[in-house]
Amino acid sequence: MWAILVAAGAVGCAVIAVSVRRLLVSALWLAGASALTALLLYLLGAPEIAAIELSVGAGLVTVLFVFAINIAGEEPIEKKSVVPRWLAGGIILAAVGLLAFMDLPRLTMGLPEMAGNDFMLNFWTNRRLDMLLQLILIFAGVMAVVGLLSEDPAKREHKEEGK
Amino acid sequence: MNSIEILPVVIAAVFCLLGIGIYALLVTRNLIKVVVALQIMVKGALLALVAAGRLAGNVDLGQSMALTVIVADTIVAVVGLALAVQIRRHFGTLDLKSIATLRK
Amino acid sequence: MIATKTAFTLLIALPLVAAPLIYLIGRLVYRSGKAKNNPAGWLALIVLLLTAGLWVLLYLRKKTETLVLITGQVTMAGDAVFLLMSITAIALGLMVVMFSIFYMRAEPGEEKFYALLSANIGSIIGLSATTDLFNLWVWFEAMAVTTYLLVAFYKDLPGSLESGIKYLVQSAAGSALILIGIALVVAETGTLELNLMAEMLREPNALLLAAGGLFLVGFGVKAALVPMHTWLPDAHSQAPSGISMMLSGIVIEAGLIAMLRVLGVFLQVTNLFGPLLLGFAALNMLVGNLMALRQTEVKRMLAYSSVAQVGYILLGFGTAFTLGVSDGSISAFFHLMNHALMKGLAFMAAGVLIYTLFLRNGSHATLKVTDLNGAARKYPLAALAFSIAVLALGGLPPLSGFMSKTAVFLTTFYTLNPWMIALVIFAALNAVLSLGYYAPLVNRMYRLEASEAVKNGAPMPWLMALPLILMALLIVVMGFYPMLLSDLFIPAGVNILPYAGF
Amino acid sequence: MLSTLILLSIGIPWFGAFLLWLAGDGKPRLQHSLAVMFALGGGAAALAMIPLASSEVALVIPVGAVFGDFTFIADGLGVFLAAVAAVIGSLAVIFSVDYMHGEHQLSRYYAFVLFFIGGMVGLVLTSNLLLMFFFWEITALCSYALISFHNDDPKAVAGGMKALVITQLGGIGLLLGALLLFAHTGNYDITALLANPGILPAGMLAFMAFGALAAAAAKSAQFPFQTWLPDAMEAPTPISALIHAATMVNAGVYLLARFYPAFKDVPYWPLAVMLVGVITALMAALMALSANDLKRVLAYSTVSQLGYMVYAVGAGGIFAAQFHLFSHAIFKALLFLSAGAVIHAVGTRDMREMGGLGRQMPLTRAVFVTGALALAGLPIFNGSWSKELVLEAGLKAAEAGGTLWMYILMVITAGLTALYTFRMVAMVFYGQPRTERHVHDAGAAMKVALVPLALATLVSWLAVGPFSRLLDEHTLPYHHLEAEPTLVWLKEVLAWPTLIVLAVVAAGILAWFGREKLAGITQFLRGLNWAASNSFGFEAVNRAVVAAVGWLAEKLRAFQTGQLNWNIFGLAAALVVVLAILLAGA
């Protein structure tokens, strides 16, 4: 019962996050969606990842968004979408509908009992290559942000001719 | 916590989040909201991975994957935001329609 | 001598571990002002040479030993596909570095460029070795993240930023779809190990089909399948030329190989993926060639031609997947290697011209086809290399592109399936169509009056000549002796279809 | 021995091409002499093969899995054509020493010429169908590069493109044939197919046969692919002589002749071949009648004569076709080269600006007229004998298969040929000079090339006996040719139908002299002329296809919106379609 409420809340937050016009508000609703997702993860029997999602997804990412919005600034953008809304809605309904139609019969067969688990063992031992690779991802991410945002001391004027 | 009835709820949430994410990618014209939409899609994927681990009887497998996904997609979001900031600086706008100069 | 396992580990780890070092050393030395030029490029060159040496060592050992590396539950297997993809990435990377040492010299942040390039090559190597589905995704994501900055490297050019964000968003959307696919497969099988999975997946069911569809579309974004290809022309044309070489020569192919590795698991479930691949092949050829026909920018034209070339590669793989014949995948791998060579050379030659005509004069203008006029008189080597590259892409003998394209047609035709025959005819017509834009490029360069840009061009640096000559020579040699690298692509072609039970 | 010669005759010109690339520009003496040396070397190697001709496999180069063994057979048919390519190639190169004097980028020019010669020799000597396709494409590539040699001229570039695309289009037919053969037999061995066409199912054989016909028609500029050859006349004239008259365009005829034993029983195939030949011959002759550009007239006449050869193959007259090919290669190379001398001297190709040149260029006039008489089919000259043989083959086929109307059309075409030939000669060399201009006769190197060809035009028909023996005894034993001494052949030719043909030819000549009195007919022909000069609408079809592709390409560009939203839409749409297909297919 709780699960339904939490899930509905997460989806609701997501809907609001993509439909409000102010970016800051959008980022906050995204944080809400993230927090409720974390709760849902907890209810699903995954407490560790729920904690991480709460701190990273709802915390860190939101901070980053607020930071970026502060630099970039709010800006009124015309509401009319590029892809007509009916077309977008239709294609998404078709895609998700097809996915659901194909998957649901197999997925609703019921859950096995929770086995005795050890998240740390699984993550640090069995999947340690994934973990190591995260270092590469982080390195690349840092490079990208530094590369994109660094101000060049000897800033050269790039001229672009004839686009 | 009744584990029999939570699964359909989670699956429904997965599809909804996924759908909302792509829908937003299709209709939003604000670059930063595009990154928000990507985050929402990933939330759906996170739930799906953990639920799948749970279904397979090994929730920690799902958790391990989800952790890596969180890290990876946070990085993507950060790079995306950095690009958005830089774009705002050079185009003076975040409107996707105005930053479509490369075409045909 | 080092143990095989150590060498294998090093081969995967070296470019990745070296990446931060390249950055740090490059940064420190350059900031300290001791060196006139940034040493990062030379460092990257050394790292890649070492990697290539390790590869050769492994290749020689491969005949007697199997390469397996198990970390926890994740298995890395040094199979034939790995050997082919890794050497293609390393060799292309070497060419890119050699070319970029001059090309990127004027740019700020050179050390980031080489660090990310090295990491990118490392992630392609890892991608082609892993047999774990989720680990594959992580490598795939690493490959993507390392290229985001590289695509948007000119951070002060609007076009570059625009292409960067398109690339990022489309890649990220695709990778979210892959994740859903992974979740579905895990829910069904409980394992991530591809080999185990293949044994478990025998019964067709709708859920697995949906997962396969998600993989096809998700990986398809990176592999530039039409209509998910829309990021490609922007990214390839806006990136620094060395990165265009990487993207076009190996990154999109790595996406394709990742997709095929995964779809190979589903061969027992359904035989629909082969025809779907063939459908995408036809679309890619048609759209790529037609779009390239009207382009006025050289690099954008080459980018669209990549879309078309992916179609030819897919034609071979699609045949293999449809009928379970390894000949198709063998010829497809042959064309894949050739394409890395040909497109790499084409982008490099275009890059040489961009460098000499614009970059040296401090301009970031795009290279228009009209700028090519008369280039042959001032830059005979670059023009000759470019001609060889595009004529090989167009499939004219005696160049390697003719051989591999013919091999693909041949193996597809060999099935004698009427649909396949029709597809080959369609592909052959497309090959003729592609001459409609390749041949005029060559004509222009050998035109007598030089364009304004060519007249004001700077001389070509010596280091750029070496990769140009090497690659052009290889293309010509493979045109006369197509089986030169057959020890690589024949086992790889057999290797990609381990689960075909036809 | 033979294997060495095969390698030499391909290798010497290719090595020369490579050296010339290396030599670079700016040293014209070195470039000219290198080119002549290597061309002559290739020619000598090719000639040396003639006495050694044999239908055994002479050379095998194992290549590997999908490509099969690269095999070469130097049989009679092959060595004959190889010799034609290498010898006329040498003469064209010698001629170029004068003609290309002072041109830029000689290296590029000679390298492609030599590359072409080697490719052409390889094409006729190989017995691996895939390798044949490989050489086939090489000749197309060289032809393209050489047509566009003066690539600051947009017309030359367009002409080259057109030639490349059209021959490639036809080449698909050959490629498919090769693929089909491989798919059914596991190799590309032509000999096996000729020995037993039954190794392919009947339907596939027919597919392959018509594919080969398409390829041949494209290469030999036959209906409906003929439009590229006249535009190819933008090439330097020695190239027109070598590639677009004497050698490459013959490759199509060679292909049909080579495969005739395998395809002759395919329903309607011989008829289709004959039909293509007749339509082409007639149409091209009409077009030649109305053209004013000297090289275009020659180009149309080449197309028309190739039509004769194709017709002969269809009628079963392989020997006649090859003999006419032989004669035609000689007299057409002569005509082109001497036309080249004229153009080189006058500086224009428009015949309306020529006239009266005979007095200033006596030698050129003499050799040109020799070639023209051979083309017109006057007795004594080689062209008349071989054309007689072709027509006789046609008559035989007409008796057997009820295709008399084709024969009649071919005879009428012979008259037309005489008519346009005389018109051309008169406009160029006789009458009043139409422009004031001091011209000089051909240079020394040009003479070296022209005189042997003129002599050969006079006497080459005497070789009919040995020639038939060469083809008969040493060609792959599936063609069933008859070898007879020269005298027997000549007697056979001089039968009553010959007189009719000669009468028609004479009528054609008279028509030129009496052209004022035939004003009514001229009036009637005017409409036809208009149609002919527009290539009977094929230009329009050509343009329409190009325009349609261009239109489609332009429309398609709208789909690359550059809008991120639409890009993602593509992704979503692909997902829906893929899922739907998967669901429907399961």
C-alpha cells in the first residue's frame, strides 16, 4: 500500500519536474522524485542503494543543478514544442505500451524470497571491475568539466567564418 | 512489506518514469530540462535494475549495478550541465530551437 | 618474459592508467614553462607504442594459450574479436596521435586531449574483451564519456558545443534504454555472463524480444543506425580532425560490435534480428549516400559516408545473423578494418588541409569542398592520400575498399536468397551512387586553378606525412593482396557467432 | 615462359605507371621517354605471347578463401586482344609525345595510360571472373581519370563522371554474374562454365547472361547506355584513340564473345544481343550524320561499328566479330590519331571551321582518307572485308531465325556509314578553307604512330587466315570456329550479297555528292537529325534520373533538422518500429 503511494509520488514529482517552467523549481521537483525513488528502492529491499541514491541523486545532483542554473540563469522560453505534443505523446505511448505488453506477462509471476545478502561483498569483490571503471568515468568527467569551464589565461579569440 | 504486491507497482513506475523522460526529451526546449529528463529516465532504469536483481533472487547484483549507474549518470549529468552553461555563454540562450545551427 | 595474463591485464590497463599521468605530466611540464611545446602528445605516442607492443606479444602467445582474465564475476576474454578491435583502435590511435601533435599544438588544453584519447582507446580495448553484459555497458559508457569533451573540444565555437550536447543527449538516452534491456534480461536469467546467458536462453518469449529491441536501438545510437544517426554528421564535422578519425574509424564500430555481441546471445531466441540488421543496412546505405550527395563541407560529407559505410558492414553482419553463416561476418569484419583505414585516412587528409589552410593562419573555418580546388599542386601528398581514401571508399579497384565491399556483396549473394540478392543489387547501385560525390572531390583537387585558401596555405609539417603514407600504402597493398590481415578478421568473423545454432 | 610473359605484359606497364608517379612533374623528357619505353616493353611482351598461345591455364596465383585462385589463360582470343591493347597503346603513347607536348602533369597522364594498358591486358587474359571484374573496373577508373584529364574544363569533368557512373552501373551486371557463379560453384572459373553451362540452373544462367549483356552494353556504349561515349570525347585525342576506340570499348564485345558458348542457348539471349547491336548501329550512324564535332562523329561511328560487332556475336559469328574488332581497332585508332593531328594543328574540333586542310597537311590527309575508306567499307581496305564477314554471319542467322529485317537494317546502316564518312572527309580536308589559319602537318612522333597504322589498314585483312587459325586452334575449345586459309575466306566473302552491300555503300557515297538534289529527303531527315542530336531522348532520360536522385537527396535533407527534439524522436520511432516488428514476427 505504501509502495503505491510512494511510486505515485515519484511519478507525480517527475511529471511536475518536466512541466514547470522555472528551472530552479524543476530541479527541486527532480530532487523530490529522486528521494521518492530512493524510498521505493528501500521498500524493494535495497537499503544500501537507497541511501546512495538519496545522497547522490537527491543531494549532489540537485546541488549541481542549482549551481548550473545559477550560472546559466533562468530564461523565458516559448512554450510551443518543436515536436507536436500529440505526436510525441503518441509515439511514447506506443513505445511504452509495446514494452509493457511484451514484458508484463513474464514479470508479474511473483518474487522469490530474499536470500541472505551481502552488498559489500558483491560490489567490492564480484563487481570490482565495474568499480574500478568508475574511476575512469570520474576522471573523464572531471576532464570534461575542467576542459569546458576553464578560462584560458591567454584567451585566444576564435573566429568562425562562414558557418 | 508484502513482496508480492510491490513488484507490479515498481514496474509501473519504471515504465512511467521512462515514458515521462523520453516525452520530456521530445517536447522540452530548455537545455537544462533536457538534462532533468535524462535523469528521470535513469531513475526508471535504476528501479528496473534493482527490481530485476530482486526477481532473479540476487538483489545485491541489482544494487551493485545501480550504484555504478548512479555514478555514471551523475557524471553524464555534470558534463551535460557544463555543456549547457557553455552553450548559454556562446549562444546566449538555452532554447534548443535556437541552437540548431547544424543541419542538413 | 612477462606472463601472458599479466600482459593481457597490462594491455587493458595501460592506456587507462596512463591517461591521468599524461594529463598530469603534460600539465606540470607545460605550466612550469620548461618545455616549449606540450609533451603530452609524445607521451601518448609512447604509451600507445607500448600498448601495441603488448598486443603483438599477446597475438604471438594467442596461438598456444587462451587469454582469460577473471575479476570477481566479470570475465575478460581475449578472443579474436578482441584482437581485431583492439589493434584497430591502437593503430588508429597511433595515427591520430602522430597527426595531432602538430594539429593540436596551438590549442589550449592539449594534455586533456591526449589523456582522454588514451582513455578512449583503453575503453574500446576493454569493451571488446568483456563477456559480462553489465560490464560491457560500463565500458560502453566509459567510451562515450571520454569522447564528450573530445567532440566539444573547441569550447569557444558554438558549433562544436552544439554537436557535443546532441551527441551527449542521444548517447545518454540510448544508454538508458540499454539499461532497461539489461534489467529485463537479468530478471529472466539472473546472470550477466553472456556465455551462460546464451545457454539459458533457448525459449522464445516476448520479454526477451523486447530486451533485444532495446539493445538494438540503444547500441544503435552509437553505431549510427538510421534514424538514430542524427548526431553523427554534427559530431564528426565539428570535432578536431583526429577525433573525427577515431569516431568514424572505430567508435561507431565498437558500438556495433557491442550490439552484435549482445544480440548474438539472442540467436536461439529469435531469428528476427538478422533481417532487422539487414533493414537498417539498407536504410543506412540509402540515407548516407543520398545525404552525402549534397554536402558542401568536406568533413560533413565524409560523416554521411560513414553512415553509408556502416550500412555495408551491417549487410555482412546481417547476413551472418540471418542465416548463421560466418562468411558474412568475416567479410563484414574485413570491411570494418578497411573502413577504419579508409575513413581514417580521408579524415586525416582533410585534417591536413584544414591545418595548413586554416588552423595555421589562426582560423577555425570549415573546409568547404570548393577549398579543395587545386590542392594537388601545393599539397601533392595530402591530395593523393585523400584521393586514394575516397576512391577506396567508393569501391574502385585496385584499392582495399573494392575487395572488402566485393567480399561483403559476395557472401550476401552466396546465400542465393532472393531478398538477399535484391539487397546486393540495391547495395551495388548505392555504391555507384556514392561515386557521385567521391569522384568530384578528386577532380577538384587536381583542378588547375587553386582556390584562394590553397594559395594562402602553409606548408605541411613533416610528422603528418608519415601516417598519411602508411595508411595510403596499406590501402593499396590490401587492394592487391586482400588476405594480408586475414589472420585477424577470419577468426573474428567466426568468433562473433558463437551461439548460432543453425 | 608463357606465365612470365603474362606477368611481364601486365607488370611492365604497371611498373612504368608507378615509376612515372614517382618521377613527378617538371622533367618532360624523362617522362616521355619513360612512358614510351615501358609501353613498348609491354607491347613486345604481348606480341611475344601470340606464337605461344594455348588454351591451358598458364598462371595461377592462389589468393585465399573468398577470392579463389587468380588464374590466367593466354588463349588465342586473349593474346590477340592483349596484343591489340599493348601495340595500339604503344602507338598512342608515341603519338602523345608530340600531342601532349608542353602539357602540365604529364606523369598523371602517362601513369594512367600505362595503368590502363596493363589492366586491359589483364582483363582479356584472366579466366577468373572476379579478377576479370577487377580489371574491368580498373579500365573504367583509368578511362574516367583520363577523360577528366583536363580537369579545369567542367565539360571534361562532367564527361568523365558520366562515363564512370554509366559503366559502373553496367558493371553491376558483371559483378552479379561473378557472384552467381561463385554462389553455385564455389569458384570463379570461367572455363568450367564454358565447358558445361549446366552447372548453373537455367534461370540463373539467364540472369547471368543478361547481366553480362548489360555490362557489355555499358562498356561498349551500346543501346541504351550509349550516351557516355560522345561525351567522353573531351579526353585528349590519343586517349580517345586508345581507350574509346581501339581497346576498352571492345571489352564489352570481348565479354559477349567469351561467354557466347555458355549463353547461346539461353532463350532470347542471342536475339537480344543482335537487337542491341542493330539498334545501336543504326541510331549511332544517324547521329554521326548530324554531328559537327569531328571527334563526336568518330565517337558515333565507333558506337555504330561496335554495334556491328555485337550484332555479329548475337548472330553466332564470333570470328566475324573478332575480325571486325581487329580491323576496327586499327582503322579507328588511325582515324582518331590523325583527327588528333588535325585538331592539334587547327585548335578546334568543329568541322564547320575546317575545310581545305588537305593542301596544308598532305600526310595527315592521306592517312585519314585511308582510314575513312576502311570505315566506309570500300573494298581493298580491311574494314570492308570484316564488315562483309559480319553481314554474312547476320545473313546466316537470318536464314535460320527469321531475322531478315535486322540484316536489311544493317545493310542500310552500311550505306549511312559511307555517307557520313564522306561528309566528314569533305568537310575537313576539301572545299574552301573556312578560317584563315596557318597550320602545319603532323610532327615526327605523330608520323611514327600514324604510318604503321595506315599500312596496317591496307593489309591487315590478308591475315585473316592465320588469324582464324590462331583463334580456332588455341582458343578455349568451346567456340567451334572454322580455320581456313586466307584465299578461301576471301572467296567466301565475294558472294552475291556482297554486291548488294557494295551497291548500298556506293549509293551512300553518291548521296553525299548529290546532296543538293536530295533536298526533300534532307528535309525529312531534319527532324530525325534533331532527334539524333538529342540522342533520341536518352540524354533526357539520363538527366531525368540524375535529377530525380538529386531531388530525393534534397528532400531527404529536410529530415536532418538539427533539432535535438526531432533527433530523439527518430530514436523513439525506431524503438516503436523495432518492437512492433519483433512482436509481429514472433
